[in-house]
Amino acid sequence: MTPQDLSQGNLVDNVAFLRREIDRRMRYVIGCEPGRATLNDWRLALAFSLRDRIVDSWLASRRRVREEGLKRVYYLSMEFLIGRLISDAITNLGLEEASRQALASFGQDYDAVVAEEPDAALGNGGLGRLAACFLESMASIGLPAMGYGVRYDHGLFRQSFHDGWQVESPEDWLKRRNPWEFERPEDNQVIGFGGEMREDASGRAVWTPGETVMAAAYDTPIVGWKARWTDTLRLWAAKPTRIFDLERFNRGDFLGAAEQASLAQTLSRVLYPDDTTEHGRELRLKQEYFFTAASVRDILARFRDEHGDDLRKLPQKVAIQLNDTHPTIAAPELVRILVDENGFEVDEAIETARGVLNYTNHTLLPEALERWSTSLMWRVLPRHMRLIERIDDWHIRQNRARGVERPPSTWLIDHGETRMGNLAFVMANKVNGVSALHTDLMKKTVFHDFHVMHPDRIVNQTNGVTPRRWLTACNPPLRNLLLETIGDGWTEDLGKLEDLEPHLKDSAFLEKFAAAKRENKVRLSNWLKIRTGVEADPDALFDVQIKRIHEYKRQHLNLLEAIAHWNAIRREPDRDWIPRVRIFGGKAAPGYALAKQIIKLINDVAKVINADPLMRGRLVIAYPENYNVSAAEVIIPAADLSEQISTAGKEASGTGNMKFAMNGAPTIGTLDGANVEIRDLVGADDFFLFGLTAEEAVEERKRPDHAAAAISASPALQEAIEQIASGVFSPDDHHRFSAIAENLRRYDYFLVCSDFDDYAAAQRRVDEAYRKPLEWARMAATNTARVGWFSSDRTIRSYAREVWTADTAF
Ligand code: 26V
């Protein structure tokens, strides 16, 4: 079995078809002669050629849902971290080899053409990437679904390093033509903010917004595996409701005439790269309401069209998932429409809304749980603030009726703030965490009191990732080996990777597995050379930590151990050290000073170690700029070791951990998030465990001298911190890293020091295991064979059953 057999039709026909289509698109859509086309023109011509097949599937899927009156699932998310769509399309249409050959017949290189597509980076990290994996899985399993989000002009900032410091610049994914989206002006919605809210004698509310903005709909088809089903991602762009004020313009007031236009456009201008600081909080709240309100109205319009005007039936045909608290304002918006525009009683409206809404929590970090000042809410969304009070009142009455008095932790409004997590909890039918441990901690900590009141509401839905992007498309050498060894059933039923089990004892298979890994490492080595100038020997152990830079994820733990390892090699330069390339990737929130210092520290340490002649390639640090989805697709298949070293209890799930394991990289990690479940499935012998458990971490933090005690017990750690603090890596500025050193010595909330020795010991176990290539290959392949459960197809089927009660179309 070869990959091209996955497509319908034979390869020769597909190549001929694509050749013809590309040539036609180049002339009649791009308006260019093939002989004069740029790489970008080829990329567009290929995308337009593939698009027709996707649209056929799209129209057929839409027809099925309407004809059969199927329940629809709506995924509301401020973030969709999609990356490139062209490789998804090619993979799911089974047209990779055909595209390659068709382009080659024009003298074009497939990989270069595909790489021309800019990443759609409409997300920060895990939460946004999960939403993208979920859309692809919904389409692949045939679930009638739609994603709703914001069509940001500028996605996540571009990161570059200037003298080792992170510098942000605006990203511009829409600068060139986007072949995947369809504008839908007929579905545009007018969204209001601010203004006046009056209640008449009967309590009927009349809200007159003070300003309005147009939400303009743009649809992107999301094609599933083998194009059997295609769903939609609808993104809203903000536009002025009036293009300009002709009267002011005619008076010569040109700037004033366009005032409303510029105000409106700022709404969907940029994705917030930081949920922490005081960056235009009002603008962020408006963004949330803007896309949520447009989506809710769109959902109701479609419901009426398909099922008539009885909105009481909404829960039978509609399920809405709130991706974190960001779209929670959907709840009062839905209640508002039912009450103010459809004559519902408030209680009835709340109960109906609760029948459709569900909420996913993605972090327990208190600073990440959204709260909005009530004064801001009254100003921007007066009618909604009033309804939140009514919802609070309803919740009080509900509980009193059952003899329960609400503890303050469950109030919706407190200290002049509206707590969006609590509002989401009260308004949701189901609330879920994203790994078993995280869900358990939700029940025990942030939502403990709620859980006591509503013991059936919190459920677990462990995250997953789409195997089409994260195995089939990004790892051709391994994909081909799998096809040759166990056929292609795993692509849509990843549990079938278990069929590898008997081959794990077969040294011929293990050698092929190692060869596939090596091929990916050569590719990454070349990529790193171009991007960073660093020489990475493909036979060295590739040790990778790629994710947002955050103290809780502990890139500095990794780095301190690298420094200690460097010291050890310098002391005994002639020992047979296992050569290692430590690869970092990730962006810091622009306002997060300590995270930015960590970036500078990694770059400064890399500079010193990479230049040390004693290392002779045995320790190399590489930190390419601008880590994104497309970079992950090159790095993950080439990793030997997956660093998942967060402080236990802090990483809700992680999804990178799943991608690495799937691609045959064992984990070095703590018992945190989904690491726990990965280890359970892979087996304790093939997972490098270290560190305190979540419970132990809580206890450790109570010891006032935990950091000092750990440092004085560990000469290696003491030396490494001392080197950072004294300027060994910053000879031009000895105090540059004193904040990091002080933080570790005095405070160390994330327990870097407490976990250091155990982490270093685990790293030495890694080295010893890597000495035996066949044994290492067995461990790597065991990871691949046993993590099929982490397919997002499994996750989505589980949501469909336990949260949405929705059926798939096939
Ligand atoms: C947000 C913030 C903002 C305030 C400062 C600290 C902080 C820390 C984390 C976050 C994360 C926001 C939500 C998020 O992206 N969560 C991620 O969701 C993934 C998908 O469920 C999950 O795998 C990651 O563990 C989780 O961090």
C-alpha cells in the first residue's frame, strides 16, 4: 500500500486532472501565464484546484444536514490556531503524490509551493490549536459542526531575536490572497454596544445601543478524511455599519467622516497575545461580545430556517461549546434574545439556554480566569449585566429550593467584578476539564463548591490531536512505514496503531523505525542550519521543548540542567558523553517580563555553550525564532525526547506531549496533565518520570525554605544558579539574570529547585537508554503503538456522546 492509493481515482488520472486544473486556474483565476508565475501564484493555483473537490463535499454535507434535520454542534472559540490549510486539504483528499507530480510537470517543487502558504496563526497556543484539531476531527468523523471565531487581520505576532531578546512584529497572513475563504455578505449581522437600557412598567427591557458594528461572515471549508464530510469555520470580521458620513465628507471633514469606520475595524484588528495585563480590556470585552453575539444570532437564524420558530426545541437541535470563558457572554446574549425578542419568561429562557450551552475549562491558573469589572460591563453591555444579575438570582432560588445556601465562591458578581468562569458554570449543561488529573483538580479546587452543588455537571474529556496533520502529513517516513507494516486503517481509527505491537520485537522493523526517525532528523538538522546557523548532528539525541514560554512550563529547569550538564562535560571532557542537541521553541507574552528574560537566558547560554571548543558537538543548544504550527510540523517528527516538565498540577493537559509520543519520541516528564494518561498507556518503563506529584507540590510549597533547602542539597544546581547570577553567560551585564536567580533562590513558586535533582537523574537514565539503539527504537516505537487513544477523533466522539448528544452523519 502506498500513500497515493488513498485517493479516489488512480494516480495517472489525478496527475492529469490536477495539471489541467492548475493550468486553468493560473490563467483564469490568477490571471497569469504559467511561464511567468511566482511561487505564490503556484500556491494559489494549486489551492484553487483542490478547493473545487472540497466544495463538492461541502455542499453535499450541508444538504445532508438540512434534509435529515440533524443536530448541529457549534464550537465558539476566540482562537483557531490552524496553520497551513493546503497540506490538510492535500492529505485528506489523498492527493499528495498527484500534487507533487503535477507541480513537477511545471518544473515546480511541491514542498516549496506548499511552504508559500502563510500560517493562519489565529491563536496563542494549546487552546487554539485544540480548536483546530477538533474542527478537523469533526469533519473526519462526519459530525455536523461549525466553528465560530474572529477573523483577525493580524494573528499571533512574529517573533525575532535581537541580540537574544524577543522582539515582536505584526503578523500579516491576509496580505496576500486567501484562497480558502468565502465571503457571505448575506449573513452579516449588526452588533450593538453601550447606550441605554430602560425597563418599562411590566419589566420589559428596551436596549438602545450607542454604537454599532457590522460583523461580516467569512466561511472556510474544513475538509475531513477522504473528503467524506466537510464542515465550516465561520470567522467574523468587523466592518463599519456606515461606510462613511457623506454629509461630513461633503462639508470637507474627511477624517471625521471616516471616524466610525476606523473604530469598527479595530475590533477584529488583532489577536491578544496576552491574557494577563491591562491591554485595552474594554476592546477585548468588545471582541468577545462581537463574535459571540454574531454567532448566536446566526445559530438562531439557521435553527428557524431548518426547524421553525419554536425556540423551546433549541436543545434538541443545537449544542454550543464555549471554548474557555472567552465566549461566555453568549449565555446572557441567548437569554436576552429569548426574553426581549421572543417573549420568553426569564427563568424559561435561562433553562432553555442551559439546554444548549457547555463550557470547557483549560487552565486552573487563577490569573487566567476572566473577570470583568461590573462598571465596564454596565457601560458596554448594560442589558447583559442586568441579565447576569437575573441569572444570579435564578441560581440562588434554584439552590434555596433544594435547601442549599450558596457559598461566596459561587457568586457570579463579587467585589465589583463579574466572574466569567462562574457564569459559564451556572449556564452550562456540562462543564469539562481536558485531562483526568485536571478534571479531578477542578472538582477539588476552583470549582469545588460548584461540584458539591452540581455533582453531575463536571465531566472529563481528555484532549486529543488530529493524526492526519500530526502523523500522516507531517511525518512521511513514518507514515510510509506504518502503511507498509499495518495498512492504512489507523488514519481514521488510530487505536489500530496497536497492530504494531507484534512488530515491536522484530529488529528489522525497529531498524526501519529508527531509519525513518533519522530521515526526519536530517531534515530538521538542515532546517536548523538555515534558521539558526547551528550544526546539529543527526546522530545526536534530539531533545525538544516547544511550547509557550511560561514559568510553570519550566523552560528554565531544562536550561539549568543543560548548564549542569555542560559543567560536567567540561570537568571530564574525555568521557563518552551521549551527544545531545537541546532544541527550544516558543514565544513569550509581550508583557511577561520574566518569560522574556528566560528567552534571553536560553540564547545567552546557547551562545556560550555552542562556542565552547570542549563540547565538540556533544552539547548544542538551538532556539529557532518564531515557533509556530509549521515549525512544529518539522520539529516533532524529528524529536527523540519530548520535554513535558511542567510543575505538577499546572498544565491542564498538554497536546504537544501527545504529538511527540505519536511520532515516536518518549517523554521525560512530570505527573501532570495528560502526561499521566500517556504514561498509563505507554507503560512506566518507556516513560522517563521525575518530580513531585501535584499533591506533593502543594505540600512542598508550604515549606518556607523549600528552595534554599533544595539548592544546598544539590551542588550541581547551586553551581548553575551561581553561574547565571554572576554573569558567566552575560559578561557584558553581570546583573542581567539576577531577577531569575533571585526568584529561584527566594520564592520558586514553580518548584524548579525542588525537582532539579530528580530531573537530572532522569536525564542520565535517558542517556543510558540512548546508548542502545535497538532498545531505544523499541521504546520509541512502543510510544507510537500505544498512543492511538489520543486521536482527537476519540475526543470528539466522546464529546458527541457525553456532552452534546449529537449523532454523526455516518
Ligand atoms: C493563560 C494564561 C493567561 C494569564 C497568565 C497565565 C496563563 C497561563 C495559561 C493560560 C492558558 C490559557 C488557556 C490555554 O491555552 N490552556 C491550554 O489549553 C490546552 C488545550 O486544552 C491544554 O492542553 C494546555 O495544557 C492548557 O495550558
